[in-house]
Amino acid sequence: MTDGPDRWHRWLLEVRFGGDARHREKALAELLYPVRDTVLDKAHLAPGETLLDVGTGDGLIAFGALDRLGPSGHVIFSDISQDLLDHCRAAASAEGLLGQCQFLLAPADDLAAVTEASVDVVTTRSVLIYVQDKARAMREFYRVLKPGGRMSLFEPINVLMSLADPDLFSGYDVTPVSSLAAKVRALYESLQPRGVDPMTDFDDRDLVRHAQDAGFPEIDLELRVSVKRRKVPVPWERFIRSSGNPLVPPFGEVLDQTLTPAEAAEFTRHLRPLVETGTGLERRAVAYLTAVKH
């Protein structure tokens, strides 16, 4: 074990953004705040309600909900990371909001500490992609909701974003260095096997099915897919310090683990100009799912 915050905390607050504070603020404004607002808009919050934010992370959804619920509202911050819960508690204390908050260490598929039919709203943002038993998690969401309660989820649909073309690596054309790319790709696939890892074992239809099987009689899913023949340019140093999710190392560490110094230099000579100029294919697929418990 490494000293300091756990991997969830490190990734969410630092590694995700390659340690670039300015990039973090830009991502919050352009990507994450709009996701938060859409999740909360679809939840149709009313003042004074109780919201359970499952997999709260740094509290993006939860703190946004507090703003909408008013002084009589209550939010349960739930996560598997005690470090992230401590981070949220400190932030809530600094804002004078502790009286409206509860902090729960629990996985999404076992919310036993939450009483049946006790919350008005359940929210998640990029949580079920880390849960093996998504059906059980959905049943837990249904159980804790009051009659008339609402669920509002945001989930990336990674199987619709994955590019099976072996000549593409993270959307970049690596045909001239395909053998090196295969070595790098093999490490990622060993950590997160395609079709087995929870990040890639479901699609939007599975989300609807799990919600229906859990008992929700009213379900709505909005799928958003975009494909662009250009990626956002990224500074190379940020690129090698970042990783796509908390379960894999930063890209620079992956290079060190999979390639010899000479191979890494060759791979970098090819990939770096593509990354820094945004010469690649950008594919994005996300789903917003809402459901009501009658």
C-alpha cells in the first residue's frame, strides 16, 4: 500500500487531470458541471427532500443538490473511499453545511445502512461502470427510495466508445508502431479484460433492463453518442501523468512497465505529435437514465 490518499481520491482530484490545476478547472466548467446539472435537472428536486448520492467522489453531484434542496434539504454522501468522504466532510464543514449532510462508507451494491424507503432521490455519476453486480446495485437504489422517489443516473457506455481497430490507440493511428502499441495495450487489457471488467460488460440496454428488473415501472433513458475526426490537443507531460480511470496507472508508468527505454522513445516519437495536435478520432457515448418508484 502507498502512503497518502487512496487511488480513488488521487485519481479523482489529481491523476485524472494529469496534475494540471488549470485543466481541472476547465474540465469542471466545460464537462463535469454540465453533467451535474443534467443529472439534477432530471431528478426534479424539491426543497426539503433527502438525496442519496451513491459513489459521491468529490461531491460534485451532492454539493450541487444541496444548493437546490435549500436549508431544509438533506444529502447522504456515499462512497467506498473514506478519503473522499473525509474530503467532502471538510468541504461541507468549510461551507457551514454539515448539519444537512451524512457520510456513509458503502459500495453501491450494498446500502444496508440506508433504511428502506427513506430517501426521495438517488443519484450517481460514473459509478455503475465500477460495479460488478449492477443488478444488485439497482435493486438497492429501488429499495431505499420512498414511493414516488426518483433515480437519476449518468453512466459512460464504454462498449460504444471502445475502438476495436488494432491500428488505433486511444483514438490515435499507431500503424507504424503497431507492435509496440500491442505491448502497451496488453497491460491495459490484463488489468481490465474486455467484456469481463465492469467498465465494459454492459450497454444502455442493460441499464434499462436492470432498472426494470429492480421494480421501476417508469424508466427513461437518453443515449448521447458523438464521433469527431479530431481530438482535443493535450500537452504531452499532462498526457503521460494522467490515466483514464482509477484502476490503471498513468500512461507514463504504463510505458515504463511495458517497453524498453528504446521502445518507449520510439513509441513516444510517433504518438506525441498526434496527442499534442489532436490528430485522432474522438468517440463519446454516455447515458442518462431516470426512473420513478410508484
